[in-house]
Amino acid sequence: MINIILFGPPGSGKGTQSRIISDIFGFIHLSTGEILRKYILKKNYMVDKIKSYIDNGLLVPDTITKNIFEKELIYRNNFLNKGFIYDGYPRTLNQAISLDNFLKKNYIGKINYVFFFILKDNFVVDRLYQRSKTSGRSDDKNINIIKNRIIQYDTMSKDIFKYYKQRTFLTEIDANKKIEEITDELKNIIYKLK
Ligand code: AMP
């Protein structure tokens, strides 16, 4: 089982690449943003609280996110698949440590590779604003909310970088390149992992 993390600021193309790569390699794509948004639609426990974090561009607290994410991972692990792509998870050091333990405890393997997407803040703002026209996501179009998301990202990213740099393989990806170019970069590395 291969486990790959795509880490990067919002709007850096992690979701797009995750979908392409999962299709090519037969991986399951796990996006915590999508998982949380679906959870809210089901009118589940604590949805109002979760929604207010997302709507304000703040991270949902670790205990809540971890719980929802781990349940989804275990459920999806019942299906035949060659690996997982983690998109938007982990986003805190605490989540990263828990994920390592969780994979081990459930015999899902270990993190084989981390792709660290790099994109300057002004590009993040532009891209999210453009995306809001089709995504309909309210957290993509309000400049203050976007700024909050960038701050949240900047606060956590250095620790996450350091954590994985010491433990696994990590490559920085220039998120300004064309979609196809980035896919090729990822593909060339992932082929070698198989
Ligand atoms: P995304 O779709 O990845 O841009 O995530 C949308 C929002 O969901 C984020 O701004 C957070 O509020 C929340 N979220 C997604 N992933 C996480 C995570 N790993 N930890 C905490 N909150 C998250």
C-alpha cells in the first residue's frame, strides 16, 4: 500500500493533481475539505461548529477532524486499492503524528512520499478568487477569509515540512508550472515507488 501526501497552500492545485494521479495509479483520493463538506451536508453531529470554522477560513480543531478523517480512511480501506493520496491532511503537526500512528496500527503502511507545493500568497488569492466563480465555495471569494486560510497554512507548514523531511522522501513542487508538467513530475516519482 502506497501513501502519498500532497501538501500545499489552498489553491495550489493539490486537488487537481490528486484526482489525476489517483486515476492513473488506482489510488483513493482523500480530501479532508471534501470529507468535511460532505459531513456538513449530512447534518451530522456538530455540523454548525464545523461549518463556522470552514466559513471563517480557520482550521477545524484536530480532535474533530481526526475523528471524521480516520473513520473515512478505515471505511475506504475496505475497498480494493493500491494506495491513498492525502489532500489537505495532515495540516497540523498533531495530525501528522496521529496519521503515522494510525497507519501503523491499522496495517495501512507508512507515508512513502510527500509532495510539497510552493505558491506565493498573491497567486493563492488570485487562484481562489477565480475558483470561487465555479466552485461556489464562499471561503474562496472573501479576501479576509482567504487571508485567514493563508495565515493558518503559513503557521503550520514549516513544522510539517521539517517533520516529513526527517522521516520520509519529500520533493518541493513549483505550483506555478502547467498542470501537465506537474503531473509528469509526480508521475515520474510515483512510478519508482511501485
Ligand atoms: P480545503 O478544501 O482543503 O481547502 O479545506 C477547506 C476547509 O476545511 C479549510 O479551510 C479548513 O477549515 C477545513 N479543513 C480541511 N482540511 C483540514 C484539516 N486537515 N484540519 C483542519 N481543518 C481542515
